[in-house]
Amino acid sequence: MSTQVKPAVSRRKFLTGAASAAAGATALGFPMIAKAQGPISFRFQSTWPSKDIFHEYAQDFAKVVNDMTGGDLKIEVLPAGAVVPAFGLMEAVSKGTLDGGHGVLVYSYGKSNALALWGSGPAFGMDANMLLAWHKWGGGKELLEKLYTSVGGNVVSFPYAPLYTQPLGWFKKPITKWEDFKGLKYRTVGISIDVFTGMGAAVNALPGGEIVPAIDRGLLDAAEFNNMSSDRALALPTCPRSACCRATTRTRSSSRSPSTRPSTTRCRPS
């Protein structure tokens, strides 16, 4: 008995076949399934520490896809820093170092300030559901594609996950007025960098996994990250080996606040 060795299918051919199947299902009204020869492996990385709840979301997504394909497509999701730094995710996916990722668009704020439109700002804007509606039906998706082209980003993003208004941060000393930010070494990201810099803070943009070590080394006096679950996972409420931090909530109307950092799953176009 002889065994015929079938040639491996490239990612490009796999994705092209899947796209053709989807098109056929739409046009003809019944599903057409393209089955790849052998498993296709995708390597994703998130911008989150391994214990963060958003990293769990990314792993949940991968498991659903892996189960749906019956093992024909296997997505592995690595935590921030496993392959590239958290802020280097978009570039790594664009260059093909990674096949995809899960993070926030505003982590690429340094490439284009306009990406702040898809991140949480300090006050007075669309709430999370408004933002997602604008992205899907108000021209946001098309604008994002133009922004990616302008910075040489060879990626496609799928924003989701609306969030509530986030805490202002964790502080070594209570914050009672805006002047208290003068000279404060503060961690934030996105357009908040410019806002708090204008208030006199010394802003340092860091990914989540680097925040507490920076506090321990005296590089930060205060920091905000994301939600209470993520903040607790980072140990921000207790701030080990540093002065105790006190939480202060952003003083803004939740109904008018841009309270979302939509996570995205990014894949290079085939």
C-alpha cells in the first residue's frame, strides 16, 4: 500500500478558499464548505498580561474558532511580550511576524493621533455603543482603513467589546483638584497623553504588564489601566513594595463619556 503525500496548503490559499465559500453561501443561499488539507496554524498575540480578563477573551475567541473548524484551523494566543512588545502588535501583524492579535487600536496612537477616535478619551464624546455604531454604519470603518493605509498598516480590525466609564487611576496621594496633576508621573495612553501633559503631568505610556514594576521603581506616582478586574489582576489596589494607592473615579458623565477601548482581532489580508 502506498500513501500519497498531499501538499501543504498555504495560509493564503486557505483564506481564499474560506472567502470563496462565504461568497458562495451568500449568492446561492446554501453553505459551501472549503476543507483545508491538514491543520493551518495561526499565531496570535494579545496586548494583555496572561492573567488579564481581556487575554481570556482572546483565548475564548481562539477556542471557538478552533472548535468550529474541527481542528483544521488552530489559533494560538500568546500574552503581551511573548513575541513583540504590546505597543508593537500592529506592526508585527502588518509585517507577518504574527498572524493576528487582540488589543486596542489606541496602542498605536504614536503612529496616528486619529486612532484616538477608537479609544477612551478623558471626557465628552460618544459612549461605547455609539462608537461601535459609528464604526459600522457611520463611516468609521472606512476611515480606519484610510488611517491604516496612511501609516503603512497591512491589517484589518474588528472592533467590539463596549465598556463602561473607566477609573481615573490609582494614586499615591489623593487627587482633589486638577492642579494636583502638575509634576505627577502618570501612566495613561491615547489622547489622554496630550490632555494630562497639558495639565502639567509627566506622562509615561506603558503597557499593562509594566505599570506596577514602574511604580515600584519610582518611575510612576499614579496610573490608570482599564477596568476593576484588570486593575486587581495587576495588583494596583495594593501596589506591593510601594506606597498605597488610592482610587479616584473620573468626574464625568457616563452618558457622554467615550467609555470604550474596543478590543480588536487583527489579521493580515490574504
